[in-house]
Amino acid sequence: MSKGGLSLFITREIPIGVSLLVDFVLPYHSTPLALRSVVRTRSGFNYGIEFLSPTPEEQEVIERTCRVFTLLS
């Protein structure tokens, strides 16, 4: 996970450029996020998706989670 997107392992084929609605819950945060995104890269079953226009509140949750991940690594 990064401020701009997410790496996913998906066992079905999704073409690069496809728009997705990604719905997930981050660790240490109880509210689900539902973010519009687009598939940017693919290697086997590993996909890189870019978040599209998260709200300021969603961006803050993402950035806070990234900071926590940095502290834990």
C-alpha cells in the first residue's frame, strides 16, 4: 500500500486500464473504504492499482495507515 495505490493479488484476469471500485478495511481503522481505482500494472496475479480522487478524509486515513506500516517495518 502507498499513498497513491495498492498492490493486489487477484486470481482472475483484469486488463490494464480497467476501472474498479475497491472496498476494504485498513488495519487500525474500523470504517470501510470504497475507492474508485484503475489497474495500472500486472505481473501474473499481482496487480498495481491507482486510487482515483480519494476524498481528503480518505487520503488522510490512507496516509495515516502508511505511516503506521512504516513504523512497523
